[in-house]
Amino acid sequence: MKVQATTLNGDIVSIFPRDPLGHTNNPMKDQDVRDKFTRTVEPVYGKEKSSLALESWWRIKELSAAELAGALNLLDIKA
């Protein structure tokens, strides 16, 4: 990826991010995933719903079909 911007005085600034977070060589840690989910979802669904949904989805392998449906319903997602 290459990012290029022109400043107000006409200078061109280019950056080439190397191995950004989430890249194979720089995978996201669990806390990175939690932080990204919270930053993205909480403004839309609020702190309580977002927290409940995150904890439910974090345990997806342990959930029954009914619990999984409940996690979807928490955010009003139609399965």
C-alpha cells in the first residue's frame, strides 16, 4: 500500500506502511481485536450491547445454536 498526500503548500508526502497491524507479519492480538470491535460497534449500539455481543462472539465455539441466535439478535442482525 502506498499513501500519498499533498500539503497546502504543494509538498508531496508519501508513506509506504510496512506490515500494518493485521498483516500476516504483524497479526492482531486478542486485545487489538477487542479494541477495534469496541471502537467500531460501541458508537452505534452503545456500551452495554457492544460488550455483551463481544463477549458472546468471543466464545462462539462454546455457544449453542440458540445462544448464537441470541448474540445475533442482540445487535438486531437477521440470520
